[in-house]
Amino acid sequence: MQREQDFYRALVSDAAARALLRIRDILADDALSDETCFAKIEAIVSLLEELGVDCGSRLDFG
């Protein structure tokens, strides 16, 4: 049972790390216009909120 829990813990950790790296890459792209960058940030915030991560009221795009 412990090995299975360790496996899932590692799997979730790996997925979270890959998501953070993708977010970093999106935000670090200096080739994006402000409008495009804003759309990317909105998409990231929306995804986080879908996953139950509260991003605060300042990021209410609705």
C-alpha cells in the first residue's frame, strides 16, 4: 500500500512541476504582445480556479 501511495505522490508531484514550468514559459515569452500575454494569464488563472486554486479577487476576468 505504501509503494502505491508513493507512486501516486510522485506522479502528482511530477505533473505539478511540469505545469509550473509550462506557466513559467508562457509568462517569460517576451515575443507576446501585452494583449496576448493578458489572454495567456487569463487562461492560466481560469485553469487554476477550475482546479480549485483560489487566485484572489483581483484576477476576476468574468
